[in-house]
Amino acid sequence: MAAMSQAAPAVLAPSPAPARERAVGFACAFGVTLVWCGFLLAARLSAQQPFTPWDVAALRYTGGFLCGLALAARFGWPRLGAGKALGLMAGAAFGFPLASYIGFGFAPVAHGAVMMTGLLPFVTAGLATLFMGERWTGRKLLSLAVVGAGIGLLAADTFGSYPGAWRGDLIFLVGCLSWAGFTLLIRHWRVPAITATTALALYPAVIYLPVWLLFLPSRLHEAPAGAIAFQMAYHGVLAVVVAGFLFTRAVNAIGSARTTTVTALTPALAALLAWPLMAEPLGTAGLMGVVLVSLGMVLGVMGKRA
């Protein structure tokens, strides 16, 4: 009876939570990639419309602010200290978008995609090693090498066709550094996705819009209502709220290295879409670059969490 009373311990099945969290993280990272492709195309389109870069930024912050008010009403005001809020805004709200809006006045979609999103995993990994002591695994090195080869082919295929685009390329590099810094801050501070999204939707408008109204050049009065509505909706809602939430959620779920490796698909997809939509064609080298970037992304997301 005593022996019978000592029931054998139950064998617990492994918790599905880690696997589900990884799946959610990868889904969010791929969602960001799609939104960023559209962001690059919309930003390039804005440079061909009667907007100044400052006008597009104003539309972004206005649309984001309206969405931020709705988020605050639903989830509450973001509980984020002033220092953390300013740090996140410097990279994600100001550095990255302003670099793209200004840079696309000098360079095409493929350049912005390569310089801002294609280089992102390299810059992020370098900063993580420099400031956080993160080690580079053999798989990460192989993945980045393949991605780098693909980015190089994309660059070789398109960069020589646009004389003077180097001005935009340098500006894009500033945008890449800004977003990489934001990525590491999100990872280091573990800011919840909804908190970061709401803060980045609300606060930048309060800082930027008065400066734009008083001091910055504008051609907004020349733009048709449809163009204004489209740019405000895409940059203010999709780029700020949707992409911001998805990116933060992905970094918290699968880490900064895997997230930025997935988003390294952005230049390949954006360059392919810019071909028919923006009349910016790719050659053989560019198409090979698309294949290599895709392969490097697959290598980067396999194996253990980074």
C-alpha cells in the first residue's frame, strides 16, 4: 500500500511557450520587412512629389500622434522615463526617418535599401560587440558573409547608375546607425512593444511640429489631398505604429541579431518592387544579390536564438 501510495512523478511535456514566442518573433520580423519595403518606396515617391523632406516628416508625426492618442486611450499613457524616451526617439523617430526622407532626394530606392536596412545586421552586430560584449558565432559570421556578398552585388548593380547619389548614401548611413542604436536600446532596456510604440507615436510630434511650422521650408500647400493622405497614412500609421510595434516585439522575442537578419531581406524585396513600380531596373548582378541576401537570411535565422 505504501508503495502504491507513492505515485510516480508525472512527466511534464515541454512548455510550448518558447517555441510559440519564437514563431511570434519571426512573424513580426517578416511583417516589419514588408512594411519597410513599402516605407522605402513611399519615401522615394515623396521625393518626386511636391513635398519637402520636412513636410513628409510632419505628416509622419501628425499621423503617428493621432494613432498614439488612440493607443494611450486603450492601453494607458506610456510609462517610460524621459531619458529612455529621448534615447529611443533619437534613433527611431528622428535619425532613421529624417535620413530616409532627405537621402531619397539624392539616391534611388536600392541605395536606401542597401545602406539603411541591408547594412543593419552588420552595424547592429558591431555595436553589440563593442558595447555589450556579444560574441560572434560561426553561423553568424557565415550568415553575414553571405548577406554581405548579396548586398555587394546589389550595390555594384545599381550604385554606378546614379552619379552624385553618394550624398544620399552618406545620409542613409546615418539612418542605419540611428536604427541600430535604437535596436540595442530596446534590447538592453527590454521596453515592452506597446510602451515603445505609444511613446514613439506621441512624443516626437510635440517636439517636431512646432519647429516645422515656425522654421522649416514647406511645399505642403502644393501637394494634392490624395498624396497628403497617403503619405500620412503610410508613414504615420504603418511606419510608426505597425512597424514600430512589430520590430520591438520581434527584438524582445528572438533577439536583435535574428531580427535584423530577417529585415536584411528588405533591400532585395524593395529593389525588386522598385523595378516595375519606380522604373529602377536590376541587372544580373542585382538579381544574384537578391538570391544571396535571401540565402543569408535563412542561414541567420537557423539554429539557437541570437
